[in-house]
Amino acid sequence: MIPVTDLRAGKAFEVDGVPYLVLKYKHTKIGRGVASIKVKVRNLKNGSVSEKTFISGAKVNPIETQLRSIQYLYREENSFCFMNPQDFSQFNLSGDLLDGKEKFLKEGEKFKVLFWNEKALSLELPISMVFKIKETSPGVKGNSATASSKQALLDNDLSLNVPLFINIGDRVKVDTRTGEYLERVS
């Protein structure tokens, strides 16, 4: 048993026979009362997201999870095919499980996936990734009196704001947590 105060994003636990994965954690203490722990969790059996509230002294059962490096292959409808590079076995993850991270998937790239009892729970992206500019308007000289930006379309069809000096074909680093431009890569 682990105390609920040890729960953090990415930690897995079990309550009443149902496994959960913590998405967000919040500790609240008001006045002289008992502290409460609110966690936003994903039910690992059916994929639903809900909030659970515990008092600070409560305990939950931990579950053993594994973080494995896997390779992204391709997309079919709302399903994404991955391969384990050790034994070349393939498996699919649903778009609901990826929770918006699918826009950063690149064919052939390796990612980390959290597993429990041989079932994939969640995909972890690197903090930043490099993409190529597929489409953008040219920067107009003289439009740079302020920190200006323009829209650009990346090779993964993600649209974001970039500085005026970025051109078609340039490679840029993108923050996968926010989807924002970080820097140009040479």
C-alpha cells in the first residue's frame, strides 16, 4: 500500500480492483481541516477519465508498470500501429488512448509506452521534436519592428506560429507539451 500523497502524474494504482493512471495531482489544505488529495485519473480498463478525491491519510494499492521503447509504424483510421524493436511484435493503440499526442507521431521514430500486464496504457513523447516546414508565407522585410510571427505548416500537418525568418524546408524544434516553436535547427 502506498499513501495517496505519493501519487503523481504517470503513477499507476488500483482501487476496488480497478486500475488507474494518474494524469494530474492536486493537494489541498483549508484551515484546520484534513488535507484532501484530488487526482485526475484514467480508468485503465475502459479508458474513461474521472476525478478521485482522497483524504491525506488514505492508501491505495500500487501496480507494477513497465516503460518500453517502441517504434511508430503507421496509422489506420483512429488506430496507430507500433512495433516492439526487440521481438518485432506489432500492436495498435487507439486514438483515444493517445489523447492528442498523435499529431506528433512520425513514422520510424521511437517513443516510450507505459505497459501494465502486457497492455499499453499511455504514450510518452520526448519534450521536443524536430519537424520540417512544409508550407509558410515568405517573411516581408520591414515587418519586424515588433516580435512578429507567421503561420507555418509542418510535415506532420501541425500548424504553428514561427518567426519571420523561417522558410519552407527549414527544420524547427517544437515543444511537444505546448505545440509551440522553440528554435530553428541547422
